[in-house]
Amino acid sequence: MSDTLTLSAETRDRVGKGASRALRREGRVPAVIYGDNKEPTSIHLDERALTKALHTGHFMNSVVMIDGVGGKAIRTLPKDVSLDVVTERPVHVDFLRISEHAKVTVAVPVVFADEEASPGLKKGGVLNVVRHELELVCDAAEIPSEITISLKGYEVGDSLHISSVTLPKDVASAIDDRDFTIATIVAPSALKSEEGEAAAEAEDASAEVTAEGEAEGETEAKDGE
């Protein structure tokens, strides 16, 4: 399961662009906590602590406990992190307030296993990943850290769909109206080139046979005259 993270925060008395810029100059990041039928709460976080949490690689699919606001830790789920377009430093965060066992939708990373057991990859095929993450619905206390998918038995040209993935108990795909593709195994460039050359040679041979047949027909017609 994904680890629970903890961040300390302070409430914001002032909001707006000017107040946010002043906070950022002090090494703080403005944020907001909303949801659970309660009024939004404006807060600010330590930028270094937030950056460290972002670098865990699973920030967006982890429960984050916000300390220091209202005397009791607030259970949240990160929903959006805005980054500076130049420096890529965090400039604002949205947190969704949740209960301990709320049903939540999260993006969980995909990890592929058993590559050595894939005949297609052993022949030189290339794994083409269509979705690096899966949108899943699950209990907030049981968020998977990753979904491992086996490539055993997959050949060149095969596609791996969500229907072939075994999800953890009580975890479901947020997309349930279609059997979407997660990855495919495509032919390597060399194999594609060989197939293309073979097809071209077959077309040339067919054209030559057709041309010879037409020439013989013309000769027979002239002899008949």
C-alpha cells in the first residue's frame, strides 16, 4: 500500500496574488483544503518539506495528513500541484479533505514484470506503453503504491488491456465503459523493414508476372493477324 505522508501547515489569513507572492518569498507554498461538505481552508506549507514529499514519487496517490491546522490532523488527498513554468518549484497545492475509509479516485503507476518470459520481447519486440498510470477507485486506507502487470506469454502484435489485469481486492478501474489498452508489443524497426522489403519484392514479382502475361497476349494477337 502507498505510504501515508505528513506535512505541517499554518492557516492563511490573507489570500490573493500579492499575499501568495509574499509567502513564496518566505519559502512557503500557498495551498487550500476543500471537500467533505466543509468550508475551504487556506493554508501554507514549508516549500522544502513539500518538495521532499513530491520527490517520493507517490505524492499524488498518497494520503497526506496536514498537521497544525485546527488542532487536529486533517486527512487529505493531493488533487493538483501547480509548478512554476521556469523553475518548476511548487507554487500552489490543492488538497481534498477525506474520511479514513472514503472511496477515492487516484492515479497509480504501472510496473511491468516478466519481460524475460515474453516471446515477443525475446524476438526483439518493443514494449509500447500507452498508459503509465491507471485511474483507480479504492478505499483511502488501501491505496496501492503500484500495479504490477506480467508480460508473460505476450507476442509481437499483442495488446494488453485492462480486462487482463488482476487488481487488488476492492480496487476497480475508474474507466469502466471500455476495455482500454495499457500497452502493446510492437515489431522492432529491423523486422518492420524486412517485412516491408518482402512485401515490396512480392509486389514487384506480381507486377512482372502480370507484365509478361500481357506481353504474351499481345504477341499471340499479332500472330493471329
